[in-house]
Amino acid sequence: MTAGGDCPGLNATLRGVAKALYERLGDDVEIIGISNGYDGLINGNWRVMNRGEFSGILTVGGTILGTKRTPFKLMKVIGEDKVDKVKAMKKTYHEAKLDCLLTLGGNGTHKTANLLSEEGLNVIGLPKTIDNDIFGTDVTFGFHTAVDIATEVIDRIHTTAGSHSRVMVIELMGNKAGWLTLYSGVAGGADIILLPELPYNIERVCAAVEKRARAGKNFSILAVAEGAFDEAEAGMKRKEWMAKRAEAGYKTATNRIAQQIERMTGFETRICVPGHMQRGGSPSAYDRVLATQFGSYAAKLAAEECYGVTVALKGTQVVYNPLSEVAGKARNVPKDAEMLAVARRMGVSLG
């Protein structure tokens, strides 16, 4: 089952699981595909898959099973449809005669996976997200491909920024964690990188732009995580600053940053939002390898009946963590992150 937002590497991971299981167990394994994440598990949308479905998907983006967001906070809430979601998921699990449920997803997916594990189901998680923010693993599949895509965006913006002597503000994905913006910002040579973990001061941002101008640089590139917020907002509750943004007519800080830079420095400023392009397309070679490592390891765990865990990469070793230790925890960029030190040594402003 694939749940939450899509990303490159989902199909490669499905293939890794299936091929490793078939290799290990032969005809003694039957693989069930659940459509559209937990929504399919709730509504009983599943089917028996055949070996041929896992061929030719290593390089294919998206997910052959489909995916859908079903927020964890609603899992125990009985809505107007009168459906007890937890009860319904357990019913589907038993009707499909599952020995194990493998869930490919991010933080929300892992929280629900842990819930089902606590309800007595055999569950194994696989960490997927371009945000790279799942606790207990050094990297998630999908992240490196997104970094490649975001870096290419920054690369391409450099030429038009230089040609027109503009300040370019690039909004990259990452609502709560700034790993994608940080890594692609360093890889793409961004001059200013703004992350959710480090509230920015617009005067410092403008000072960095003006410093470049005084040094004879006719343009500046800002890599801004969509979840970035300023120091004033850092002192507010989330609902408060979200309400203020809504009143001003924007959701992310990117438009405000661009307007403030243009007003405070006089430099022509433009915005670029690559959006869902960062989640699409074929996985990189790195993510194909990582997805295959994770998928084959999950198959090993399933064959050995090691349940209630999620796969992880620590250093160079693929290991597992108990779902109970991962669920509900996010892996944000720490203030002492080595890549932040790298950025600072390179003269990059972090606002």
C-alpha cells in the first residue's frame, strides 16, 4: 500500500519487495495490492497482483497502486458516513487474509501504521518522502531525486537572473523540514537559503542581497522552503500567523519576501514555484538503489515475521526501527547540522 503524497521511488520499492519475496518464497507468496492508501484499506479496495505487474516499473514515477491522503488525526473520528475507520481497516486486513501489511509512506502513514500495529495487525513500514523528515533514518527514498530536480531549477534560474539583473526567489517544497531546500540550495549555489527550522529576519536577507550588489554581483538567488516563516511569526501560534497570511492573501512567505526585497532594496525581484514537479518523474539512480535496498529488506523482514517495525538507513546499513519509536516524531534540520555549517562557510546567508 502506498499512502500520502507520491514521490519517485514508490514503484521501485514495490518491485524490490515483490521480486525479493518471489525469489525467496516462490509460489508460496501471494501479493495483495491495496488501492489509494488507507482509503482503500478502509473501503476494501484490494486485489491479488501477479508477477508481471512488477516488471518494468523500476524507472516509473508515481505509484501503480494509487495514493491518497487520509489524515491520521481523523482515523479515530467517525464522520457523517458513520464508518469506524480503524474497525474497517482491520476488517479488510482479515478479509484479504493478509499475513502482513506493508505501508509505503511518510510521517502520517507511519502514525497510522503504528496504530494498526497496536491494534494487533502485522505491519512493516517503508519510509517515503521528498522532505527526508522521517525519524530514525538518515535518508528516505524520493529525497535525492527531488534534490536533483530542485537543483536543476536553481541552475536554470541562474541564467535568467544574471541576464536580467534580478533577485530570484525560488519556493521549494518542505512545509516543516528544510532538508530539500538546504541540500538543493547548496548544490545549486543559492546565495540565501531560508528554512522552517531557522526563522528569518528580512533585514538580514536584504543585507545579504545588498552585500552581493556592492561586490559587483548583479543578481541574487534565494532558495526558500515553503514552510519558512519570519522571526515575528516565530513568536505566534501557528493559527495566528496563518490567519494573518490568509488576510494578506497568501499562504507561504515567498510572495511577501519578494515584495519586501524589492521595496527595501530597489532590486527587481521575481518568484519561481516549481511545485509538484519536485515530486514527479523517474527516480534517480541513487533512489532506485535505495528503493531496491529498502524493498528487499522489507521482504526479508516479512519472511522472518519481524513485524511492528519500519525500514531505515543508518550510515551505510539498512536496519529497522520499532514503529512505536518512529511514529509521531519528525526529523528536522538541527541547528548543528553539518550542511548548515557548510553553507555558512560558503558565505550563504540563512536569514
